[in-house]
Amino acid sequence: MNREIIDLPCGLFGPLVSDWVFNVRGRSANDSVTGNGQVVYGNAGRWEATLDLSGFGRKRQLAWAAIRARMRGRVNLMRVCVCDRWRPKYSELGLSAADIALIRGDGIPHSDDAMFSDGGGYSYAPTVTTDTAYAAGVGSITVDATSINGALTAGQWFSYDDWPYQVTGVEGDMDETTYYFEPDLRRALPADSEIIVGEATGIFAFQTDMEGRMPRELGKHGNTQIQLVEWTNRPIE
């Protein structure tokens, strides 16, 4: 079955109140003969999230209704940004006031200062680039963090190819920074990979077919909660 991946635009919906947790998916194996509890863990942990879509007026209610219809319950998938309220600020990334104004305005122009035909520019996603390749299963990477002014800290997020990770520790100098994270790399990381910092993304499915129902009530804003589970069995390209 081909599953469409639908983007949930953070720019339209704004920062989403969210709860992200990595479910290691342990299963009870009952008590041992010595009376100790036993839990079995596999290697199929996944991120799970609760997104709170609240205070939606007409424009955002209609946009969400269209996205929910395209999801077809659990048939299709959604690309979601973490929208972490404590992600690195633009000023912490070393951007000038002029650059920040561009990003918050129409976007970043081409190298010749031209915009796209619709008047908009490029969106901004801070990145760092790996100097070497890393195998799936490692729990740390070392990069030159100069491009982000060394702003990524423990508790914040990064992603590669829509696989999100949470930083648990930082060591080293800015030009040779080691980041420790959870979970371990789910896929190999080639050399010269661009890692998205702060605005991490992941691909998720609805937990049930009925997620995201948002009744249209006269004189009231739209509100709903959606439960998401990470798509972990995606094909290896």
C-alpha cells in the first residue's frame, strides 16, 4: 500500500502544545521464580505524541479539516515538526537582526536577492553537517557546530531524514562538538549529511481512525487533541 505523507504546517498552526515521549515498548514476562518482575524489550521503540490543537478560528479549522480528510484515518501519514517552545532562538543561532527580519517576513531570497514568483523566499532550517559516516545503532555524533553558534543543548531536538532525536548531553568545543542523544540512530548517517536542528521533524500515523475530530460549533473556536505514533517500519532506501 502506498501511503501519502502529508505535511502539518507549523507556520499555519503555530507552536503546538505537545507531549513527546519515546515508548521503548517493553512487555511484561511475568515474575521470575525468585519473585522479581521481568520485562522484555525489543528494538522497535517509537516516539509517541499528543498534539493539542486549540483556539482554531475559521481559517485554521478549514485547513485542519482538509488535512484530516486526506489522512483517511490510519491509511496515510503526517510529517510533524516537534515545535519545541525551548528550541534554539534565532539570536542564539548567531543570526543578525536583519536576517531574523527576513526569516520572519517573506523568507530568504535567492543569492541575487530575487524572490520566487509568488513573492516569497526560502524558509529557514538551521543545520549542521557531519564530517564522517555513522552506523545505525550509535548514540553520539561529532560535528562542527559553528554554523549554529553551538546553540543546541541537552533536552533539545534534531532530526535527519524525518527521524527525530533528543539531545541528552553535549561535550567538546564548538568546532568539534559531540552530541549524545536518544534513541540510538535508527538508520545509518552518511558523511556530509545535513542534520536539522531545533525544528526537528518526524513521520507519524494517527493512533486511531477517529483522531482529530473538531466539531464546528457556533460562536466557539475549534479544539481537538490528536494522538500520534511514529512510523518506524518505513522502507530502507
